[in-house]
Amino acid sequence: MRLRLFRYAVRLLNWLKVIILLLSSSTYSLAGNVNEYSGITLPSTRIIYSGKETKGITFAVTNNTPTPYLMQSRVTTLPTSLVEEAHDTPSLATSPFIVLPPLVRIESGETTTLRIRLIQNTLPTNKESVFAFQIKTIPSKKKREDNAKEQAHMTLALQNTLKMFYRPEGLPPYKVQNVAQALQFKRQGTQITVTNPTVFYATFADLSVGKSIIGNKALLKMVPPLGQQTYSLPDIEPSGDVRWQLLNEYGIPTEPMTRPLDNQKK
């Protein structure tokens, strides 16, 4: 009897460790790649939440592995390094979205539909807002035989983070080419400041001045709507035209655009 109680306590402790690990582990994949490492398939690399969807939106997740997974989903604010505006302090407010169900077991070959809902609409009505949609998955453990010896082990939780854009009603239709064409560039020494006069976020796939190319890590910083973003150029004295590409709603780069920096308005 005592042996059974001991084994039950050990299994309960292991499950508690699993839940704690699931809630605490964090690995961002903000570039928008679909999670193929764990066999969990996501239908898109970005989520667009229209303000017209008063009952929320749905998001399907498929388990293409032979192993069941425990899956936690939530919407949070993005790291401030990705949304920081040159003229404003990033907000650390709690996300106004919920995901239902927040915690679910997804069986092998099963597709689970999640519902994302806006529960407190205090967001700007004149421009787009961005959040992080996070999915953490952890594989279930195989059942042990009653006489099997409990051993210490570590289970890793995998996380995918997708950008979720909220677009309130009344905004003009989104056209990534229009956003790309509207961007304004100003170089000051080894920095280039990008001004975005549109109501949508701009995410660069590529940005360079002459032969001076800005790295992919720096380009994770988006240019906020009706705001600015500053990037450091690797060369001491960069010269030449500015060349850029944006990522559209599907994470696909737009056609390259080129413009002389000398012709930019301050």
C-alpha cells in the first residue's frame, strides 16, 4: 500500500513539473516560421484579427506526430524590443485577449480549433495594434509498468510565438505595397530613421543603404504605425541608395524598392 502511494506521489510530482515547465519555458520564433520541429502544424505565420469579428476568430492546430501533446495557448504583449517606438514608451499593459481553451490535450492526428476573443477593447481605433500569440507544447510521457523504476528525467516544452495584428473597424484596406511606398528614410551618421505615416505596422525583410546591410536580428524591430524606428548601419560612412523589402501578411517578402536618400524629406 505504501509503495503504491509512493508511486502515485512521484507521478503527481512529475505532472506538476510538467505544468510548471509548460508555463515557464519560453522560446520565441517571431520571424514567423511554422513549427515543424515538434510536428505541430500551424495554418499561418501571422494572425489578423479584424475588429469586425465581434465573436472572435478561430485558429486550427494539427498534431502530425504519433505522440499526444499538452498544449497551452495565450495572447501576450510582444517584447518591448520589437515594438519600441523612437518617440514613445512601450506599454506593458495586460493583453485584452483570451484563448479558449487555454490548456488542452491534442491527440495524435487530431486538429484542435482555438478561439481568440477580445474581452476588453481599450485598443487604439485609428491604427493597428500588435500582440504575441503563443503556443507551448509538451509531449506526453509513455505509461510505465507498475514494476518499472521511477527515474529522474527532463521534458522540454516547445513554444511558437506568432505575431497577431488587431485591425479596428474603419481602417483603409491593407495593401503592403502602399505601406512600403509610403515609408520615409533619413540617415544621420551611422543610423537610419524610418518614418511610417500609415496606420499599419511595417516589418522589414531586407533593409540596406548602398553596401551597408542591416542584419536580420535588428530587422525584427517593426516600424509602428504613425511612428518611427531607428536602425544602426554597420558601416562607418554608408553611402548610396536605400533598398528595402517588407513582409506581407503571409510572411512573404515584397518586391524590392530603391530610393535615393538625398531626396528624403525631413
